[in-house]
Amino acid sequence: MAYRAGTGPGAHALAQEWEATVPTLGKDADSIRRRQASANRNLTQLKAALNAAWRDGRTPSDAAWRRVRPFPGADAARRRFLSFEECRRLINASAPEFRRLVQAALATGARYGELCRLQARDFDPDSGTVAISISKTGRPRHIILASEGIALFRELCAGGAADETLLRRESGQPWRTSNQQRAMREACENARIIPPVGFHCLRHTWASLAVMAEMPLMVVAKNLGHRDTRMVEMHYGHMAPNYVTDAVRKHAPKFGFKPGKVTPLR
């Protein structure tokens, strides 16, 4: 139902009905774009399977799925991220119970769900890492922290049991699905961040600022939990335009060519 099978009144009503059945999904632009990008990837795989069935003669026509078009622009580079100044304003404008969650997101680049599941045992002060055992991709990883991130997690873990949830609300309850949406909206309003951003933008912010600080793309990808650099290059590579150029010029083979005497033509 997420695909753009049509644009008439019926399709619009179907879209409204679908949105009404999933009230916990984010309504900000980035959340919508991410859902559309996921739908596009699923559509690509589905079309490949249907085309294989059509070529094998298991269906008489491929006309039905040929008319289905992916969401336009869903896979475009993510350009929205916060500056250091905006990050400071957002932290200061956040409610006390939400502030630690924002700081943890900016220190790790982790997803909201990953942060909500963190326990004290997941932080290793000796190596300065946070273990993510359950992730969107299903692959565990260790996030390497910078010095201020290590200090933050030391404070979060102080006096806590190994199985204690690190990031909790003032009531002592853990952060649940979509609990962050209202808190993030209010923090953006108080911090005068226009247009407001969703919580996932904090992950983009970590990656964007890291790339612009010339962190190697493979290191960025590893901390974010990507298998390789393709996703990082697609969404953040434009922020490091000299990365490929510098790497090629540094590591390309050199053959000792000697320039000849060439007189340029007028």
C-alpha cells in the first residue's frame, strides 16, 4: 500500500487510511523519506522476483507491476543536519529527561531504538566503546566514543547495576516507541531550529560533522553499523568532495613519466 500505484482520489484515500493505521510513525519529512526509501528497496526486490516469474512463463504479462513507480527523491542525499551551534542550542533547550538522550545520540550516531535498549553493561570504559547488540541490520557492533562521549557514559553508568537501562525518563520508565517525537518537537521550537528536525537527524548530524572533519568514510560506516561505505558515500560523500581525489592522488601507482616539451597552441 505504500507504493505510488496511482494519484487519483482513491489513492489519496488509501494513503490516508494507511497512515491512520500506523499512528506511531514519524510525520516529519525525514521519517517519511526513510519510509519511502525502504518501500523503494522492497519494490525493486519484488519487481525482480516478478520479472523472473514472467520470464519463466509463470505469468502471462508483466504489465501490472510495470505501471508501479517508486517514490521520487526518496534516495537523494541527506542534506539536513545540525551545526555545532544548533546542537548546543538543542541540548540547552531540551527537557532534562530528554537532554541525556540527545547528548547520547550526538555522541554515538546511534539510532533511537538502539539508544533506548542500552544497559550499563554495554559501555566499556576501558576501550571507550558502546556495544549495540540489537540493530536495524541485525548485526551487532561496537561504537567508538570520543573523550566527551566517554565522560557522558561514565556519568550515565555511575552507581548503576549491569542490567540497568541507561537512558530513562524522569518516572524511571524506559523510552518507548515514538516517545521522543513530542520532546524533540518542543526542543526544536525552544531552540529556534527552523525547520524543526526529527530525532533521526541527530544520527545524520554525527555522520555529517564526522565526514566534514575528514574522518575516513570506512570508519564512519563502521560506527554507524553499515557493512561498507556505499550508504555513507550516497548520503554524506558530497560533504567530503576532496576525499576521493586526495586518496587517488596519494595511492595511485606512479610510473615515472617525464613530461615532454610541448608548446600550447593559441
